[in-house]
Amino acid sequence: MAKNMFSGGGNPFLNEDKMREAAKAETLDGDFIKVKEKMTVQGAINKSFILVGIMMATALVAFAMPSSLFLYGGMFGGLGVLIFASFKKHLSPTLAPLYAALEGLFVGAVSAMYAAAFDGIVFNAASLTIALLFAMLFIYKTEIIKVTSKFRTGVIMATGGIMVVYLMSWILGMFGIQVPFIHETGLMGIGISAFVIVIACMNLLLDFDNFEKGEQFGAPKYYEWYSAMGLLVTLVWLYVELLRLLSKLASD
């Protein structure tokens, strides 16, 4: 789907340097310095639950009443909000819920499309998404895979490459040209989908690390919403990729 080429969970809009810069921001009030309220991991987790709840609510509406308006409105509307939020992070407490609502419309519409063609695929994809989320959280907490600078760079580069390929595929598809293997159901197509899912899972590690780095650096409170939005981006990407993989397996 076109959405996952734009919202690849590497979340290039959020990095350590920007967190450090935001953490240094202070406001002057007369002769006093007022330190802004800081981000916490628990706060970011709470915001993530709120965003997922909003997304699920609008997803149910779009699933019950599938429409191309929900599909493309959610897709491009969500992308627009995401890009705007990357430049106006302080507005994240407002933009993040809006993004979640729009993303829910997209997710619901996409889910309805797959559900019409494959019985049980939505439940399976959602269950796998949740299972992978907790599996990656366990891997992160136990440091089976450590999020180092080299690891972060490698994951972001791989995510960027996937985004470029998906973007090219989408543009060429409008002219009737299909990029080989990406949408095919053979072993190569299934292997590509599996690889993309692995990269999406690696992005979850970056999102977890962003939560902890935000608290460590003393990022402003609004970064809780911004970081939670980044996690939501990754979860939606992972869910859509799982839908694609399961559909390929069912069609093969």
C-alpha cells in the first residue's frame, strides 16, 4: 500500500540531536528561568495507548463503512499531518491525536479490502502485530539487540531504501508499470515482504529507545506525544506489511 512507503517506522523526523536541542529550550520570565516540564517514558507510554485507542475507534468506522475517501483521505491526510508535525513538534499534543484519527481511517479501509478477499486475515495480522510488539519490547529490555549508533544508522538506511522502492513502485504503478517481485506471491515476493517486516520490527527498537532517550535528555513534555506518534507510525507499517505477507501466503 502507498501508505507504508511514506510512513516507514524509522521515523526519520525524530532523532537524538533534535531531542538534545529541544531539551535545552527554556523560557525566560523576567529575571527567572522557567524550566519546561520534561518527557517521561511512562508519559510516552500513556500517550501511545491514547493514540492507539483513537486509531482503533476511527478504524472501526472505516471498516464498517469502507470508502475510498477514508482510504485516501487517511493516507494523504495522515502523511500531511506527520510532515507538519516534524516541523512543529510543539504542536504534537494536537497533531498526534489528529494523525491517529486519520491513520485509523486508512487502517480501517485497508483492513476492509483485505477482509473481503481473505477470511480471518485481519485478526491474524492484528494478533501478529501485537505479538511482535511485545517480542521486540522483550528483546529491547533484555538487550538481546542493543540500539547503538551504528544499529540506528543501519536501520534508518534500510528503511529509507524500502521507502524509495515503494515510492517508485507506486509512481510507476500509476503508469501501468509493475516493479518485479514486490507484489508477487512467489518465493521472492514472500521473501521481500518478510524482509520488510524484519526492518519494521527493528524500527520498534528505535521507537523504544526514543522513549528512553527522551527522558534521559530531558526532552520537553510534548515529545511524549511526538514519540508516541512515531511508535504508531511503525505499528501501522508493520500491520500493513503483515497483511501483505499473509495475503501472499494465502494466494500462493
